[in-house]
Amino acid sequence: MSGETGTLAAVTPASMANAIRALAMDAVQAANSGHPGMPMGMADVATVLWSEFLSFDPDAPDWADRDRFVLSAGHGSMLIYASLYLSGYASPTLDDIRDFRQLGSVCAGHPENFLIPGVECTTGPLGQGVAMAVGMAMAERHLNAVFGDTLVNHKTWVIAGDGCLMEGINHEAVGLAGTLGLGRLNVLWDDNRITIDGDASLSTSEDVAARYRASGWHVASCDGHDYADIARALAEAAADPRPSLVACRTLIGKGAPNKQGGHNVHGSPLGADEIAATRANLGWTAAPFDIPADILAAWRRTGDRGRAAHAAWAAASAEHPLRGEFDRRMAGQLPPLGDADAAFAGWLESPRKLATRKSSELALDVLAPLVPELFGGSADLTGSNLTKVKATPSFGQNAYGGRHVHYGIREFGMAAAMNGAALHGGVIPYGGTFLVFSDYCRNAIRLSALQHARVIYVLTHDSIGLGEDGPTHQPVEHVMSLRLIPNIHVFRPADVIETAECWQLALASAATPSVLALSRQNLPQLRHAAEGNRSAKGAYRLIAATAPRQVVLIATGSEVEIAVATAAALEARGIGADVVSMPCWDLFDAADAAYRADVLPQGVLKVSIEAGVTTGWQKYTGDGLTIGIDTFGASAPAEVLYDHFGLTAEKILPRILDRLA
């Protein structure tokens, strides 16, 4: 860093914004990869936001009542990396920025929440940042209703681009936020009218402001390069009781004299000649990655307001009667659950034949009063997903203390909002839809896993067992495809006992999202003895062979019942058969080798039974049998379909006998 070159009083907002521009163009040039246009275009807006509005403490990135900032246009990642460095966060360092987009640098191509504490959420897939910000604003309003202004009273700020506002998820998020009246949410739109392909007019003629107004938002606009006008618009947004969109009219690549305003500056390095011309145009004489001391000092002072706010918050809340409970929730620590253990143990004594979606509702009835941070919802299928229980009244404008969100027909928006709520902290979100509609929100489910977000997906109607609705609603590939995502627990419980166990495991998985794939049809209770949480290792021997073991039947969910009947038929012929229930592949794969070898021993025929695609089961069956459905389903009653697709003991038995012959 260079020596002192002036006084703080002499540093202008333009000089501070140019520091962002310089770091952005230098980092992208060094990496020979990246997106300089948006950081350069929105540098003025970011400078005003950081200097005058955003409440943050660089020394405490996890301060619970900080404002949340989301860079939804994550391709412009150098905007947030530069702002965090300049304002005094410990990460990223200048060396990290020099290594932008290189292996080992925390400055990845798109911001990753698990690499830098000041990055609230992983962004890059356009539109999801806005939708996650909606979830953050929901969590803030809920916690404010529970704990009051002294503990919770902050805003969520977003920078989004044209692409974020075009994506379908934006329509879902905007509608939800307007309906919920999330007035603490402010979206700053980089209205540069440029996309990668060229002018935005090539692909859209939408009146974006009118759409937001129609959805119940306050809309303002400003010249994105006029500091006073930016401050006016942001103040207006901050004061309005509705969620706000601020259209910031900007010039993409602002400062690059030969490339600004065009789509070529969107996603390519400026090049050495244009960088030299930009430096001359901006009057920026510092060497690459060199920030003059006076400008850096001015930037470092932007955190003073937040430091003072943090200190005041800490003093005011220190003796608050709810501070301990608030801290517990924000730390993600579960309350004591002994009462739940006792309740679930009692279920063993009174066997019930229930759909696992109903079993899930019963489990929630036990857990929700004990875990007040459980924050549920459904994408307009509450009566089918069974996600609303007595302890979870509805959440809305006049009832922010409620715990059940009516997301409407917005599966993708729901999933992304749940990610934002989980990352905000203080709540454990869960939400329901049909398993087949997980396709609508798959990218958000993937981001749940990537971001280590404790989100629970209650995905019901999990197979052809839903019956007459037919193949459009019958998932066959979905459970397997969700298992392909790293860092996600996909649970498919077999009965009421396993469902309770899987709920407990999902709650305890602080850094791993969970899917509960649940049946529509009733399933018999297969467990009757108290043996601890047998689902915790992913798979276990439900029934041990009586005759000499020749077969191990491995099944999940509704097909475990079929495996039990098949094993009985084999035993009747003197063929020993184990039944292994495998509610979660990942947990079984993480178990120790000796346990796995005991559950799935060598030298016997292994047979998988699952009402879905068979690809993937070979990792457990080897050259054994994989029995499932490798086509789409059909429309008929469930029992007819199971027979039609060969998923009955009567039709499975001859296939096994033929292999043993």
C-alpha cells in the first residue's frame, strides 16, 4: 500500500468508488477471467450504501443484528470482495483478491458463503440472491416479533441485475415479499439495460417497475452515478413500510472509455490497453492492487457507524430477559429434546398403519412446541404435505410471530427463501411440496447443500403409490437424482418410527440440508422394540435370516413392507433372507466399514427394492438384482400399479429364485 497521499476530508465518494473499479478491473485482468462491468457500473451505488446506510461491523461479521447484504448478481463478485476488503473485514485480504478465481483463494468466481464470513449467501445462479434475501427478511420479521426491537431490528439490502429480475424465480420472490409486506427489504437494481447477448431490449420489453408496484412494492429510481441522488433514493427506500425496488440507472463498465455501456464489458477482462485508458480517464494513478492510503482510510471509516451500532446493541441487549434464548437460536443449538424422545418411544407400544406424510405431521406435532425455531410452510399443498400443526400458526403481515408460511404455488421461491432464512439464522425452515415438483426447485436444493444450510424439504407423494394422478405426478427418478447432490441427506422412511427418527436426524444436521421423501399411501408399522435411533447409521438389519442366509433384501420407504413379505416367502422355502431398511444412503456410506460389511455381507445375493429408477443401486447390490421402475408410471390405484410394475412379493419371489437356481 502506498504512503499517505492526502487527508480524509479530501477523499471524495468518486475516489472511493474508483477504488472498487480499480480492484475489479485489476483482479479480472490478472485472472484473465471474470465480470468487470457490473462492479464498475455499481461502484457508486455500493459506495453510498456502505458509507451511509449499511449497518455492519467489520470486526464482527456474524453480529446477529447486522444488516444483511446480498449480491444477487453474483457474477459481479469483485464488487463484494472489494467492498469487504476496503471496509476493513479480515477476509478477503489483498492477496486473496490478487488470486481472484484461482485455486485456494477465497475469492471464487462467484461469492461463496462458506469461504468468507462477510458473504451472507452463495450467489451466481441469477435471481436466487433476491429470493434468499426475501427469506432473510422473513426471518428478521419473525424474530423481531418474537424478541422485539432491542434484539432484532435490521434491514436486508440486495444488489441485483437485469438477469436477476428476468429469471422466473424473481417473479415468485417479488410476489411473496409484497404479500408479506417485507418493508425491511430493499433491492437495488443495476438498471444498465445490458445482458451478455447485448442490449436488454433484445429479450425483454417488460415494465419492471410496474410489475413491482403491482406486487405491492415501493419503487424509486435514481441516477446511479449521482451520489446525492443515490442517497435520496436509498433513504426513501429505507423509510417506506413496503419492500422497495430502487432502479439505479447505470453505465456498465463505468470509467472504461472505449467499452463502457456495451455488452462486451459484461464478462470479459478489459485488456491492458483499456485498463491503461481507464486509469487515465478516472485519474487513477496507483499501481495495480495498490489503494492509496487516504482512500483506504476513508473506506475503513465506513465501518465506524456499524461498530457503534453493534456496541449500543450489545449494551442494550446484555440484560434482556430473552437474550439467552435468542443467542441459542442464532447459534443453531437445539433445545433439550428429551420429551420428544419419550413421546416417540411411546409410539412403539401402539402400532399404527399410517402414510409417512401423516407420520411426519405427528412428529411435527411433538417437535414444534419443543423447537420454537421450526419455521414451516408449503407451496400451496398444506393439506397434502401436512406441514402445519397446532404450534405453527400462519405467518403474515399482521402475524409475523406465526410459524407457517403460505408460499403459494412458488416451489422455487419457497426453496430459495428457506435457504435465506436458514442462513440468516434463528430459524430452522422446512417446507413442503410433492416430490415430483422438486424439479421446480432443484437448483435451490443444490444451493442448500452447497451453502451448508439447515433446510428441511418435506416432499410427499413419493412414488407410484400416489396412484390415479398418473405419471405427471408420480416421481420415479427424483429420489435417486436428489441422492446425487453432495452434502444432502435424502431420507425415505418406511414407517411411523423411522419417520420420527429421520425428523430428529434432520434437525440435528446443522450443516446439511435434508429431504424427507414421504408416502401418500398407508404403511404398516414395522418397528416395535426400543432400540435407539436405528436410522442414524443410514441402514440397519430390520429382520435377520432364520434359515442359513442366502439373500439380503435392501429396501426403502414403502417398499420395506414388500421386502418383509418377500423374506417371509423365501424363509418358507428354507432360504434365509435378511431385510435391510436403508432410509438414508449418505449416512450408511459414512458408517464405519465393519458396520457396513456386517449389514451387507459378502457371498450372498443382494436385492434392492425401490419404486424408482434402479440406476445407482448397483453400488450395494453388485451383480445382484435391482428391482424398481425404469419407465414412467401410469394412472391407476396404487395397489394395481405395484402389481403392474412387479413390485409385489409374489412377483419378486420368482426373480430371486431364478437367480439362486
